[in-house]
Amino acid sequence: MLIHLDPRLLQIIGLTLRVTLTSLIVSTVIGLPTGAAMGLTRRLPAHSLVMSLVYTGMGLPPVVVGLLLFVLLSRSGPLGALNWLFTPWAMISAQSLIALPLVIGLTMAAVRSVDPSLRTQLRGLGATPWQAMVTILAEAKLGVLAAIAAAYGRIVAEVGAVMLVGGNIEANTRVLTTAIVLETRKGAFAIALALGLVLLLFTFLANGALLRLGDWRVRSR
């Protein structure tokens, strides 16, 4: 399958990239500013509750997220009119929800590790809140990149929630992780191992790209 670039394998790889990268973009676009805002606000309204929700979300079992989305997206659920159940959009939604608390929590920790005097200096220079946030995120870039890398690692390895809301339908919602489970159950261990190698390669390349980006940003300074 790998040497001859089997069309089924290419379809699975393509869908995996589409789902995981879209989920990463969604969770990053929402999570980075949210985490930065929480990191810059030392005392939030209902601080203990907010922090508990974030930390609980970081360790939330993916299968629970899948179950909740399944109920919401089912025909009798409040979001049933979207007709997203057993489609890639349901899988993207599940993975985005799984990664979002991780991005928020790690970004918040990275922002809080920045010298507090930097924010005071930025205020003195007349920076707007948005400009200050962007500057502080740039200063905490290594922690931010670690947050994105951790989020992608959790997304690309996810199987429970994806199988629940996606259904593992061939040529429609079958991704690498669900394909590995299917082939293992069938006893096709060679195919399962080949798919596992591709999955490891994705994770290695993604983390390598983020590390190179971090090194480039450091050298550019």
C-alpha cells in the first residue's frame, strides 16, 4: 500500500490531513487569544470555576466529547438540523473541542511566564490591548508552539470521539486512527502497522516543522 500508493490509502491520508489540520486551525484561532487574555488577566470573574473548567477540559476523555457531540448532532438533538453526524464536520468539531482546552491552558501558562514588567512597558509606549497581546504572545512563542504541538499530537492520535461521531465509513469518514483499529480487528496487522508508520510520520513532521519555526524565530532575533 505504501510503495504503490494505494488509492484507498491516499484517500485516508488526505482525509486525515483535512480533519486534523482544520481542527488545529480552529482550536488555535480560538485558543491562543483566549489563553493569552486569561494569562494577562490575573484575576478572572469566577476565577476558580474558570480554571477548573480549563484544567478539566485538558484531561477530558475524548470519548465523552464524542458522546456529547453524538447526542447534540443526532436527529433528535438540538443541532440535528445541521446533518453533520457521520460526516467530516462532526469529526472536526470533536477534535477541535478536544484540543481547545489544551491550547488555552498551555498558552495561558506561557503568557504568565513572561516578565510582568513587559506589559507595563507596552502600556507606557501606548500599545493597544490587542498590540500588547500579540507582543506578549511573540515573547512567549516557545510555549505557544509547544501548546500547538501538544494539541496536534492529541488530535492526530484521537480515535474514540472520531469513531463515535464519524462512524468510520469507508471513503467518507475513515481516517488513519480508525483505519488502524479496523484493520487490527480484521487481523490485517501488516496494513495496520503501515498505517501506524504513516501516523507516526505525520506527528514527526508536524513537530519538526514547529521546532524549526521556533529555532528560526529565535535566530531571527
